Amino acid sequence: MGKADSSRGLNRRDFVKTGIAAGISVQALPVLAHSAPAAVPDRWDHSADIIIAGAGTAGLSAAIEALDHGASVILVEENYDCGGHGMVSGGRVNLGGGTSRQRAHGIEDSADAVFEDWLRHEPLVERYADRDLARVYADLSAETFEWMIENGVVFQDEILGADSRNGRTLQWPIYEELITSYPTRHGSGLLRALEKSARAKGAQILLLHKMRDLIQDPDSGRVIGFTALHEGSTLYLRGTRGVILATGGHTSNVNFRRMFDPRLTEEYQVAGEPWSAQTADGEIAAMAIGASLWGTASQTMEAGAWISKTAHIGCQWGYSSLWWQPDSPIFDKARASGLSDVNWQNVILVKQNGRRFHDETGGGHDFFAAALSYSGDPNKKNGGGPIWAIFDADAVARQEWDPTPPNVDPAGYFFSAGSLTELAGKIDNPHQTIAMPGAALEETVARYNSFVDAGVDEDFGKRNPRYKIQTPPFHAAWSTPILHDSLCGLRVDTRCRVMNLRGEPIAGLYAAGESMGGFPQHGLGRCALFGRVAGRDAASA
Ligand SMILES: Cc1cc2nc3c(=O)[nH]c(=O)nc-3n(C[C@H](O)[C@H](O)[C@H](O)COP(=O)(O)OP(=O)(O)OC[C@H]3O[C@@H](n4cnc5c(N)ncnc54)[C@H](O)[C@@H]3O)c2cc1C
């Protein structure tokens, strides 16, 4: 609302009062499409030029850029530490366009070449990019790589080669610390450096603070702050020049992710958990004041890094490169490391009804389509339900696994028994909505064993099914697929200003990183780059 009515000498409060007095339904007042769920407080708890929700790759990058442009900055972060997904990421940084590192390795590149990569017909994910945003990415790509170095990121002197999906050259920072005890978590080298730089330049970082609702100026509609929950209290934070949403997308929010794909019910793992969650809080707060989403096709097409097969089985979180070990500072949350290096010839995968659904060695989008299909429970209409790897003592010996804690999680994610019927009866997990019928599991295994004898999988075409499942004890290990990236989010313009449903910028509000839609790249490069764009623009407001 605002300007038109204000110019007639009627501010929003007057308008609402007048409307109600005149018997106009409050719901019908168009002004409410722009009204904030949180009212302007009498007193602000914290104030800065720019306030940022989320201290991951995008939030920290936005903070540094804003500080460099003379703004004061407060970040709120709901976790006990900074870094978000980037902290546990592989750290492969997708930035090119003619970086100093590329030049040192004799690689010719340019902004135009980066842009053209994003316009190629294949692979699919690029085709769905907003071309205005792709141009921004292309133009700032090399600059953002140098900016990382200026802000203390130390890269290995190694080029990892052009990645066909992301199109550009990948580079690894030197890792700083291990959250997962897995030696390739190079992302910590990036995120810790950004955090140190942001703090050194004066950022105030409020940990264990959860952003909730945006606050708008009642007259102009400009976003001027947000509420944050901290230790049971609601705090009011003001951002006089801008508010930046960098809460990292929506992978952890079941309700939100089901907008794009109703199959994505509760049972799916999320890469990056249990370290940090992608809550959709930024998107929800912005949508509550009329923001638009963008590029939603990127989330639903069967391409790109939105889902992956679990690599470590028998634990709740088994993303391939996150191998939780007992010396991890959050192992109490992860609880188990999982059984690794799975040879899918050693197991069959069954749904909660004890039935196979696909060739276990598969992992393409046909595998996921089958995994997310009917679960065997007629009352569970969406989602594929839990998926269990079933194997026997011979498989354990072949794999040299030790199926005991802390390798496996008997609290709902790993079960063993002397017979298949007994095993089926033991499976007890919050997402197992029906008891697995023992007879069905017996039948499935007997049929599979007959395929091993015949050398042909008549049901799903697994090539040379190799090993029978016949020697007790038998085991069931959690193997439900993993959701990875948020590939769509809030609509922004080339300045990262959040747009409303009419395609107009919402004054004072910015988004970057996985909370932002339109540029469905996997990862750190786009999150840092667009974070910088948001921080710079907000600082110059
Ligand atoms: C296992 C793994 C490996 C990866 N490997 C790579 C790789 O090698 N290369 C690559 O380019 N990319 C990789 N990625 C992707 C990359 O890490 C992410 O795309 C990127 O870090 C996302 O940054 P972000 O700032 O948008 O979101 P996030 O990193 O998710 O940060 C969002 C932050 O906001 C916080 N937050 C959420 N809600 C609130 C709230 N309401 N209030 C306050 N704070 C909130 C979260 O706790 C989090 O700290 C990987 C991701 C994972 C999970």
C-alpha cells in the first residue's frame, strides 16, 4: 500500500480503521497483501543499517560486502555456530570467467563463456535459469573468486577440471576443521574464512536467534526489520537500510517442499542435517508480505542435485560425503556413521511393504521416481515411505562391515534378526506407517535368490544378480533417499531485491543463496556471488 493512499493523506492505520468503520471486510482490503505479520515495536532490541537472517555462505558474503560499503551489519543465525550447509560441504567452488587461478593454469575463460554455458540446451538445469540472473552470475563470477581470496580463503593450487553440470572450473579451499570427521570437507575453509572476515570488519553475529516475521513500515510498506526468537523471547531487530534473507532454502521444511512435489513427505533425509537446517523461514516470511517465488520448475524437473541415493546405510543421515564419526562435535545428533562403501549387489532395497521397487545398482531419476512411488500403505497417499537395505551375514563379511553402534543406529534405523520374518516384525521407525509383512519379505528374498540362481533379475533387470540372501543374522538398514539442494526460491531482480507477485520490488527486502530462485546452480559460487550483490545494493540504499 502506501504511497497512493498516503498521498491522499490516509495512512495504513487510518485506512484500516476507516475501512472497518465503513463495513469493508478487512480480508478484502488490498493493503493487507502488503502488511507485515509483525507490528512495529515501541522499542527495538537491536538496530543496524542492514540485518541478515542466516549466517551461511550467502549471509556471510552479504555481510562482508555490506560492511565493505560502509554499512553496519547484524546477522542472526539459528544454529549454535555459523556456516550453514557450506560448512559441511565439499567446498568445490563453481566460479570461473577468467580467475587468477585459471590464468595461472593456462585456462582461458571469460564472462561471456560462462554466460553461454548457462544458456546451453543441455544439461537441463541451466535451461531453467533466469537469463538476467545468469548474466549477473557470469559478470561477477571471476570477481567473486578474487574477493574470496581477499577475504582470507586459501585455495589449493589445483584445478579440478570443468564440471559439465555447473559448466565452470571448480576449485577447493583448504579445509580448516572437521565437523563430520571426513577429510574432504573443504567448505569449512571457505566458511570459516568468511566468518572471520565478517567479524573482523565489524559484523555482529547473534547465534541461536531464529528470524521469524518481517516488519514493514505501516505507511510505506518498506521492510524495516524482523522479529527473532531467542531463549523463549521475541526480539525486534531493525535494519534501517535493508533486510537480507539468507536462510538457505527449503529442503528441511516438509510443508514447503511439498508445494513443489507432494511426494516429498517426512521420511526423506536432508543433506547438511543434522548440522544445519534449511527451514524456508525466509521464503515464508517474505511470502507473508506478498513475495513471489521464481524458477519453480527447477525444483521439480528430473535433473540437477535435488535428490541423491544414500551412501551410508543404517543411520538416519547418510549423505555420500558426510560420514559422521564419533569425534564429530555433533555426533550426539547424528548418532551413527552408517555402513559405507555399499556394493549394491550385496543388498536388496525394499519398501515398507517388504517389496523391491528397482534395480538396486541404479541411481538415476528413474530410480528416484520408483523410490518415491507407492509405499504399500493405502493410507499413505504421498511419498515412497522408508526404504530398507536387506542383507545377510555373508554380505557383512564380504563388505567387512561391523554392524554395531556407533556404525549403525538401532534406535529406528538398523535392525537384525535370526529370520526374515522376525526381521520384518522388528522394524520400528516413525516413518514406517505399516508393519512390514514377514511373509512378503520372505517371498521377496526367495524370489530374488531364484534370480541369483538364474542369473537374471526378471523383475527389475539388475545385471547379474550375484549374491543370495540366505545366512542369518539378517539385517535391515535405513536407505531412504536424500534431498539436497533448494533449486528455486524467492523471486529477485538483478539487484537481489525480492519481488512481489506483481513483479515489483518490495522496498527494503533482499534475498540470496538457496532462498533465492531463478539460478539453479548447485552451491557455493552462486550463494556467495548473489549474497554479495544483495549486501552491496542494500548498503547503497
Ligand atoms: C553435504 C553437502 C555438500 C555440498 N558440497 C558442495 C560443494 O562441494 N560445492 C558447492 O558449490 N556446493 C556444495 N554444497 C551446497 C552448498 O553448501 C550450499 O548451496 C550453500 O552453502 C548454501 O548457502 P546458503 O547460505 O544459501 O544456505 P545455508 O548454507 O543453508 O545457510 C543458511 C543459514 O541460515 C540459518 N537459518 C535458517 N533459518 C533461519 C532462521 N529462521 N533464522 C536464523 N537463521 C536461520 C541456517 O542455520 C544456516 O546457517 C553442498 C551442500 C551439502 C549439504
